[in-house]
Amino acid sequence: MIKNLRTHAFRLALAASVLGLAACSSAPEQEDIERVPNKSAQALYEDAKQTLDSGLYARAIELLSAINARYPFGPYARQVQMDLVYAYYQTGNTDQALATIDRFIRLNPNHKDLDYMYYMRGLVSIKADENAFQEYFGVDRADRDANRTRVAFQDLTTLVKNYPNSPYAPEAKKRLVWLLNKMARYELRVAEYYFEREAYLAAANRGKYVVEHYSQSSYLTQAFDIMEKSYRKLGLPDLADNVKKAKSVNARNK
């Protein structure tokens, strides 16, 4: 009898636990429903836009995502996706921002606002490469891989080239100057690394790469310098003298 009572009590406790878990698992879903009211696409978008303009980006993402899920083919679909990109960018969610941009460009190759999407993809790639803590304290990040920087440079170049009259083109051009210098500085840091380890040919080649590809950067003189001293270390005085002459010509033409 006692054994039966214990078994019955165990089953009751187990059932209560299962019901409790079910209630807990359903709570977030119910909360999500309550957080995004059941409104029309227009009414929801007006709420989302006001929230976005107020700088409440996390809440704006909730509202915009709800519109995107409930009305994927509605009249606000494309605008919602563009607004989501901006909100993701502001919250630092670069992966979601890039995924949304790539999907938008793939599905809307002739959209009138593609210039904005290329501009945002450039900005998102720049943000993805940032290290806020080290940037804040002035730590030089030129030694980091420059792949994200190159992607941003490519996207902003596409914007300036294909949409020269875009309202985003002037700002993109300013960003391109900064990115060009950043990429040149990265190559020079690698060249210095090689030079310090007596890999002089590799150092010279990195300096040459800057001269050939980033001649408009502010690091051209430094590139000539590392090429010249690397060639001298390699016992190639003729090449070193040619680099020295090229550096002098460049200085006169400034």
C-alpha cells in the first residue's frame, strides 16, 4: 500500500513538473505576441518607424521583424528590410545586417534604393572590423587582417562608380580615403614585421604592393623607405637607388 502511494505521488509530481515546464516554455511565445500588437501592416510600420526614429533600435527590430514575418509580400516589405538593416547596424548585429543586405540585393537587383544598400554594406563591414575597446584607448589595429576593410572598400567603390549621383556618394568617397589609408597601413605593418625578422624580400614586396595599389594613400613615402632599405639589405643597390629616385620624384610632384 505504501509503495502504491509513493508511486502515485511520484507520478503526480512528475505530471506537475511537465505542466510547469510547458507553462514556462509557452510564456515567452505569449509574451512575444503581447509585445507586438495585432495591427495592420500600415499601423505596425508607423509604430516601428516612430520607434526607429526615437533610437529604440532593439524594440524597432521586434516590430519590423513582426511586419516582415506577418506581411512578407506587403507594400512595406522592402522598406521594412532596409529599416531592419539600419537597426541591426545600430545595435552592432553585423551578421544579421549583412545577411539582410545580401538577400535584398539578390532578390531586388534593380531596386531604386540599391545605392543605400551598398552604402550600408560598406558601413556594416567597417563596423564588423572595429574593436570598440581598443579603438577607444587608441590601440593601433593595423596588424589585424584587412579582409573586412577590403570588402567595405569594394562596396563603397561600387556605390561611387555605379551611382555617382547618389546622396550617399559624397560620404562614401570620404570613407574610401580613410579605408585606403587603413589598407596601406596594414601592408606596411606586415612589411615591418618581415623586415624585423630579416625576411627582406617579403618586406620589399609588401612595400611595392603599397606603391602599386595604394599610391593615393598617405603612406607612399614610408612604402618607398622600406623598399629601399630592404633592397640594400639584400645587396641590390641598383634597385635601392631606383626606389630612392622614385621617392624623390614623388616628393617633387606633391
